[in-house]
Amino acid sequence: MRISPFLVGLLLGVGGVPFLGEPAWGRAAPATVPIPQAVNLDITVPESVSIGSTTAGGTITGSLGTVVVEDHRGSLNPNLWTVTVSATVFVTGAGGSGRTIAASQVAYWSGPATRSTGGGILVPGQLTAAQAVTLGATRVAFRKTAGNGNNTVYWSPTLRVTVPAGVVAGTYYGTVTHSIA
């Protein structure tokens, strides 16, 4: 299994005025964390991304950038894989009351493959925004359900964060993790 976490930032404003500016990304997570049993099966994600700004009680939607799976296991038959996605809570400062957005408030959809090479049947977990799932639990993001031979697939997932009305203004950080097995 390979695990690729990345940091997601969300900016919240005060009193209906969005906070404008770029967050300091001093806490970026590594793009790829190798796990030994995933020989020749790799996943890569952006190191960090800001999905924009909104106010407390608002909703923000933004792209996570491109996720890439590279399967170089050759003629292993079948060489199937599943990518799952999960998220931490989003916090500002030390977190706690009024400074936390639960992972269940974060919706995810993979969208279609934006590019692929090689064979096999590639299936997005959630093709459209209407099929978005919350990340309060681990979800399937993408999978290869049939075929063998080398392949590569790219997709650009989207997050939609529903911000509770009672949270304080600040830059909220959370980690979205894609894992492949």
C-alpha cells in the first residue's frame, strides 16, 4: 500500500468579508510516503493546495490538483488497484471549540479520468458533484477493475467544505490522504 497525504488550506473571513491573502504553507506534508509492499504501484498528489476563502456559515469548493496513479507491474494478472481517500479535521490555531471543521463537513468527488495510458477498466469513485461523498469515513476515490499490463491514470478531485456558522475566522488546515492498494 502507498499513502500520499497532502495539506489543504481553507481561509475564513469575519463578518461577511472574506479573508484575502495566501496562507503560509510551513506545514506541508510529503507528496509520497513509500510503503514497501507497493512495488511498482505509485500514487502522487500535490504537496499542498489552498481551496480559497469563504465566511463562517459559507461553502467553499476547490480543486485538489492532479492525482496520478502509475502501475508498472507489467503482466501480473490481474493487476487491479483501488485508491481510497480520507481526511482529518480542519483546524485553525490549536483547534478546539469554534476552531474545528469536522471531516464530515468535507465532501469529495474524483471526477472522471483526465488522462490515462495503458489498458484496463478505470472507474471513478464519484463521477460528478451530485455523487460527492463526505470524508467522515474512508471512501473509494478511483479504481482499476479489470485488465493487466502497465497503466497510468490522472484525475483532478474536488473538495466542497461546508463551514459551520460558529467557527472563528482564520486559516484552517487539514490533510486529505489518498492511499492505493
